[in-house]
Amino acid sequence: MTVNHHVRVYKSEEDLPREQQLAWKIAEVATDPVEVEPDVVDMIINRIIDNASVAAASLNRGPIVAARAQALSHPVSTGGEGSAIFGLAAEKSSPEWAAWANGVAVRELDYHDTFLAAEYSHPGDNIPPILAVAQHVGSDGRALVRGIATGYEIQMDLVRSICLHKHKIDHVAHIGPSAAAGIGTLLGLDAETIYQAVGQGLHTTTATRQSRKGEISTWKAHAPAFAGKMAVESVDRAMRGQTSPSPIYEGEDGVIAWMLDGPDASYDVPLPAPGEPKRAILDSYTKEHSAEYQAQAWIDLARKLHNERPELADPANIKAIVLHTSHHTHYVIGSGANDPQKYDPTASRETLDHSIPYIFAVALQDGGWHHVDSYAPERAGRADTVELWHKITTAEDAEWTRRYHSEDPDEKSFGGRVEIELADGTKLVDEIAVADAHPLGARPFAREQYIAKFRLLAEPVLESAEIERFLDLVQRLPELSADEVRELNIVAKPGLLDLAAAPKGLF
């Protein structure tokens, strides 16, 4: 059974034993020797495939080129064999820098898995740092599975209970502790060491949400990779006997008191009881489309409307379109954000993938979504698209907000209701609750769909033999030897990556 751990702020003179602190409770979950259940193992394999898919499609994008060059400037020296870097066959780096480069590659296209509750998250961001450490130290497939199961469990349990965004703290603050805990499980560390690493992982990864506001920069892809890199470094420091700020969550000058709900705050964080399997990953969901998760269902609805009513693609036939949706969708990626950039045809890709008016307009006109073409400057600047785009607004609807926050998985939704007022005065109304790829959607993702997504995104950049090698290897994950875990990488076609052309920096 799940145990709710009550968390509140303690004044310095109050006694809060270490064993009652949230960071210690997280460490206890990480040290629990409970086995990973078969359906969880299968989903972990799916998500490693998913991460490799989106990383492959990103290999020559600017943020990845820069991050890869930084990683190559930090080759492994002592203490292990180093970690693989996506796209490269032989070159390795120290694990924290591999976590950095691979984390950027996974995150760049905003195209991997998601979990939304009190906070937002992409729990697949835990995989690059845990995998990097596994390769460096020589962990086998079973240990890697256990580490990833912990990373997902801790991040998603924090996301279920502790909201960061309402205090303008970026959601990657939950990755530092979860990845540190996952690495602790992978390595079989004791609770004391993991406790110190979790505290440091949180302390070093709290940052503002300006990275997802206004003109969104390339840092959006780097932010979770930075958290993963900090997790690796935090574990390294803790293993060397170094300590961390304590209590990091509950302290009078800690994260909750000064960055979150304040000195009178309290939370109930659900954590697995001793001996309870870590199953959180099964509550997460991946993306069929390369866009913010709240856009997934809207793309599917626009695709449906395009097929049923093709005349809706012409802005001359439209007076106004209102998307009635949740608080988050309205205020973060909708017109409620009051960001003029969300209606700017010259905006960055990172900005456009956080603009539901843009995304709905393009999907309505094109009948689908493409991870590159739908963001191309010429696509965003097309006159009829701009005209239609500027007729689309969002509005918060209390019922869709309630369903967004529902803890009932059969009711929880991320869509809404569209009302289209046509030029002739008639009105068209339709709605969608979850994306087609969602477990409750029209076409839920299973292994077949994960593999199809990998093939689609990898075929332009990987040789066919490399695609088959990777798929064969990853699907044997629990049985892999340490040497085979080191081969859990994707190698680009010869000549695809021009390492000499990478931008220069300090390293």
C-alpha cells in the first residue's frame, strides 16, 4: 500500500529526526530491495526506446551539437569506463557530461513521456543520468531497470503532491532528487548516502520558470539535463562522505518555506510502503506529436475536424475559435499567458510548441503534425495560417480544470471543448478528453507504436542495421550484461555528425 508522508516546515528549534524527513523517506524507497514487476519492466523498455527515438531526431539540432561538444571536452579519466554519447560509436565522456548531452537530446523536441498532476513533468528525463552512471560503473540490465523504476517513482510521487509552477519554480526541481535516488538504487547505496545525494540534488536544481515564459530559449532543452547532471554530481559528492543542506525540504530556510507554499505549508507525499512494488511509470504517458503535452489531444481533435470538415482550414470561413480548457492549458500555452510571442510568426520553435493557438491552427489546416515541418519558419509565417491563428483564443473552463486535477485515472483529462463560430453565423462544437495515444485514447501506445515511432524518427539518421541492433538489445534489457548495457546507445550514419563544426567554448 502507498503511505502518505506528511511534510511541513519546522523551525530550527523544533526537533525533526532525520528519519522523518522527506529526503530520508525517499532514500528508504530507493534502498527497498523489492523486485520490479514484469509490466513495469516492459514499460521501462518502451521508454528507453521512446527516448532513443526523439534523441535520434535531434542529433544535429543546435542545442545537442553544443551539449555534445561540451561532453566530448570532458573525457573519462579514472574511476570507470565512461559513458556513451548519443550518436557516437567510440567516444565517451565522464558520466555527468554524458547525462548532460543525452539529456538535452532527449528533451529538445518536447516529444517524450509526460506525467501531469499537482506539477508537470517528463519522467523520462531520469533515464539519461541513470543510464550514464550504469555504463560508467558497469551495471547490468537488472540493476538499470531497478534504478529507472526508482527514478520514475520518486519524481512522479513528488509531482503528485508538490506544486512548483504556481510559485514560478521550474518543474526540473523534482528531477534532481528523483535521479539521485534512482542512481542510488542502481548502485546499491545505503540510505545515508542517498539521503545526502537527494538533498544536494534538490538544493542545486531549483530555478525559475522564466525558462518557459515569453520568448522561450534553448535553455528549455538544457534545464532537465542540467538537473540530471547535478544528480550525478550529487551522488559522487555523497559517496565521498560530503553532506548536504538539511532538512532540505522542511527547514526553516529550506525549499518549502522560501520557494514554495511558505512556512505554514504542508503536503502529503505518497510513497510506496516497504515491500510495495514501484509502479508509477505505468501512470505516465508518451507523446505521438512533438509538442507540449496539453497540445496532444488538441492536435488529435484538429486532425479529426480537418478530415470531417475540410472547409475549416480556410480562415475566410471562420469568425472565431475558442478552446475551452483547463487552467494550465489556458495560462501556460494558451492566450491566458498574455504572451504576445504566442501569436508571433517569427517566434522560436520553443515558443511555438508552447502556443496552443498556433498548434491548433496548423493541425486544423494540415490534418496532422510533424516534428520539423510544422515548426518551419515558412510554415509559421504562411499568411492564411497567421490569419486563422489570430482568430483562436483559449478560456479556462472549471470542469476541464477539475478533470485535469482529478486523481481518478478514468476521469483525468488534458483536452477540452472547441467552439467554432463560422462566418455564416453557425456554430460547431466538439470536444476531446485525452490524446489518441493515451492509455484511454482512441489508439493507445503499446510496444508496436513505440517501435514505429523509433523507426520513423531514426531512419533518416541511423543505418537500418543499427536500428535493428538497438531494438534487439533494448528488448532484452533485464538480461543484459554490463558490457551490453554499455552498448545501449544509438550510432549515427557515417558522416552525419560533423564534430569539427561544433561551436567553440571554454572547454
